[in-house]
Amino acid sequence: MPRKSVRLIQTLLFCGFVFSAPFSRAAITNREIYPKPPLPALGPAGCVFRDPTFGSRLLHVTDAGTLADSGLRAGRFITTPLYGEPNAWNADGSLFYLEGSGALLPFTFDRKRFRANQVEDTVAPDKKLVLRADQDATFSYNDPNSLYVKDRGTILRYDFSNRRFYSVLDLHAVSGASTRYLGPLSISADEKLCLLLGGSGQESSHLILVYDVRKKTRRLLDTSASMIDGKLLPPAHRLGWLAHYAWIDKSGRYAVIMSTGIYQLYVWDLNRQEVRKIEVYGHGRKTLGYGWMINDARPPGDLGPQYLLRSLDEKGINRPQLLMRPSGTHSFLYQSVLNWNHARPDQHIPVLVTTFNDARRPLPPAPFTDEIFALATDGSGQVKRYAHHRSLYKGDWWDMPKGSVSQDGNFYLFTSNWEGTLGPGRRDVFLLELSTESQKPDPVHH
């Protein structure tokens, strides 16, 4: 019997395809401590279950057989994009991609049936579509069929409507740019692509390229030589450092760059000949909206988790606003990854936050421990708590619970090793439903 048929039967037997109706009670919005209960039993890819604490619906997207079904080398693992800024979801939420064994694996998503399936290969019968391209590609915000990828020093656009690649930009033509290392692609809503390049690796790169796909024009910042488009920056804006990464905001006006070493954040205003340093809490992981940035920095005296919102213009970059009310109850020392790819230019859209810590150095229980939650960006401090991600992090980058929110903000992909129970080196991808309200459990007070 074909492997595909066997796995389908296994999924049917385990899951039974009998799901309870969506809960109608309000989502959890408090700051109580919710310890993680025993791990839910996992069925094969395709099974749907609920988070035992928060009641949210989850889909098990990949399992040990997914790479084999794709014709890729077994023993590796599949993950969401390594960084949060690239769009893993397409514009209408019908497609997303994952990364595995040096390739991109596209999936279709049926939101009504809450089901994801690997895209079939139209050339090779009974095989899955595998795109041989570098990691951290990005879907367009406008065309649901367009996925921008990097491959051998070239930016390409893959069109899902006709299953063809189209050349966008040959990076070898960029003066002084080594293509030995290409950073992740990020994209703006007006179809500008941004990536880091120029060195032999991430920590030795010094060029930030912004390419306007529609106008076919490009801008180039050299952080080492302090030059924009070959022109030396004014003395007040001289740089002289290497870059760790660079992302473009959704509006297409600003690129935020992190330097190597102390990992300082800077803002490149593409409308002006200047790069400005973020002096006030200009560190930490961050995510970008339309002319706005959120980063995870906590002012002195605030014991709880904290995230700062600031405008990227000259007046706002050093005037951050607190997004959570200061907490004097629980000391929060956990790390966070942020995702805001569903931001809007005219609305206050919550940011998605996933917290974690190094399990080799356990921390006291606190609210939001190892959780996925949404945090309001309107200053209200409101939160909606959705799930425990169950990924046990012990210093391995791949075990960080990285995630990617759909462009409409209703679904969230994340990677988890399921507390190390999946087998040596294995991580799976899960899909969390954000639009369904959760059942409210009884909290544990400390």
C-alpha cells in the first residue's frame, strides 16, 4: 500500500475526525500563573487537538514521515522560518511554506476544515512539491501566488498559479557585494524587498539592499563605509560597523538594522540620507509594523514582561511606549520572540508573543511562561492567551519556538520539539487557531 494511503489511515484511526464544537467562552485575558499540564498525546500529522490549559485548537502539521513524503533525506527536521519578519503565509491564507533539509515545503490550508496538506508536485505523480531554494523566503502582501526566494545569488519569484520561477534581481550585479552569504528576505506592503549581504557570513556582512520590485530600482547602504548609494553619509550619521540583520517595515519607508557586537538597533530612513541610532532601549528582539517597531525591553523596576512600541520617524525612535502595565508581583526573566506580520496601517493590531527560557537553568513560575499570547498595541495592556508551545529549549537555536502569524491574524505556525519527546533532533510544526475563543480554566494562584 502506498505510504500516503497508510498515513491517511493512521490519521483517521487516531484522530477519528470527531472534533468538539468551538468553545464560545471568552479568551483568557488575566495575568495568573497557569502551570503546564501533562503533554497531550500526539497523533500523526493531520490530527487536531486542543491546548489542555487554554482550550485553543491546534493542528499537528508535520511528523516523522513528512520529509520522506517529500523525497527528502530522513533524520532531519522541519521548521517555520528562522526569523519572524519573512512572510511564511501568503496574502489570502491559503498557502504557507515550511523549511526542511535545505528546501522549502509549500502547504495548502483549508481554514473551514482546519486542514493543511503539502502541495502536490504536478510533474512527478504521488510526490510533493519541493522548492530548492535558500531558507527564509517571503510571500508577497499583495499577490497570493507570489513567493520570493533566494537561489545561488539571485532573487527569484515563484508563481504558484503556473508553477514557474521568474528572475527578479541578479545580486552578482550589485557592486562590491559578495553573495557567499545572503540574509533572510523581508518585504513591505508596497513590494520592496530587503536583505543583508556582502560578507562571508552573518557577522561579517555590511550591505543592506532594498529592491523595489514594482519600480525595479534599488538602494544600497554600506554600514562599514558609511555610504548610501555610493555617497558618503554626513559626519553626524557615520556608522563604521558590520550588520547582524536588517528588516524592512511594512510601509516600505524604514529599514531597521542590528549591528554586530553589542547588537545595537539603527533605523535607515529610505526617504532621507540618514541612519539613526535608537538610543533608548535600542536592543532586544523586535518586529516591525507600518512605521512602528515593537521590541522586548523592560525599564528598571518593572518585574513583569514588557514590550515597547515606538514610531520609526526621527521624533519617535527614542520615545517608546510601554505596552504592558508594570508588574511588581512576579519577576519575569524569560525570552520572547515577536511576530506582527498581520499589522495594519490604520488599526491597532495586537502583536503575537511567544516566551521561552533555557531549561538548563530553570526559572520560578511566572505568568506567560512558555506561552503564545497576543498583546494589544493600543496601550490598553490587554492580552489574549492561547497555548503552551511545549518546546524545551536547552541552548539549541532550532528548539526556539519560532512562529509566523497569517496575514489576517487568525492563525499562527510554530515549531516545537514537544518537550523532547519526538525523538533525537526532531522538531514538528503546529498550527494554532487564534480566532476561536478559548475555554477559561481555573488558574493556580501563587
